[in-house]
Amino acid sequence: MDRRRNARRHLLPATAVAALMFGACGDGDGGGGSSPEAQPAPGVTTFAEGDFEGIPLPGRSTPVSERVEEDGVVAQSFEVRNFAPEELLDFYVEALAEHELLEEPEEIGVGTRRGRWDVDGRELTVVGQLAETLDDNPGAPEVLTQLSLSLRPDS
């Protein structure tokens, strides 16, 4: 348990920084696509207030950090159970269908996918990164994915 907690403690700051950096780079013509077989969680929640209001969250997401804001960029990270990064980005392709897709979700590293959308004139970057698989129940390991959201003013 302590090993997982320490791993999350180290993963969180790195992922938050990566989400902010990913939001500021890229050429926006990424390839990739969505998988129609993805089965998102039936429950969807949204942020209660502030800049992320109206941005959907998968039903099995738990905040792992407080919302942070720096130079107009707002970011927050979540732990999402039983969603692979591909499924997580497929969830956002569907949930954000009414918004302009700026960058198709694509693999940007091993076990890491990123997509970008224009949400009311602001750029939303969604990063899903495969985290440590929980091994408390070896018969049915649980997939754990770090979800990082960042929203920045249009430049």
C-alpha cells in the first residue's frame, strides 16, 4: 500500500507538469482515432464550479490533486479506475462531440494518450496515462489511469 501511495505521490507532480507542458506544444494535426468498442462508465460527473464547469468526468474518477491555476492555465489530475488511456480518450471524444476537436487523440508515449478540444474559446487538453496496476486481487487486476485536464486561454 505504501509503495502505491509513494508511486502516486511522485506520479502526480510529473503528470500535472506534463499536462501543462503538453497544452503548450504540438502542431495540432495529430492522427489516431477513436475506438467504437470503448465502454465508458455509465455515470458521468462534471466539475462543480469554476473553469472546469461543464467538462465531463468519467463516473469512476477520483481527484488526486487540488485544482491549480498558473498564468491563466487551470489543471487538475484524477485517478480513473478500469479505464485504459485509449478508452478514456474515447470517452472524451464522445462526451465533447459538440466542441471543436483541435487534435485527434494520439499516443504520445508508452501508455499515454492526449487529445485537445476548443471549449468555449479555451483549449482543453486531456491526457490519459496508464498508472500502476493494482495487485490487491491477483485474479482480477484493476486498471488504473491518471487523467490530467488542463484548460488554457486561447492564444
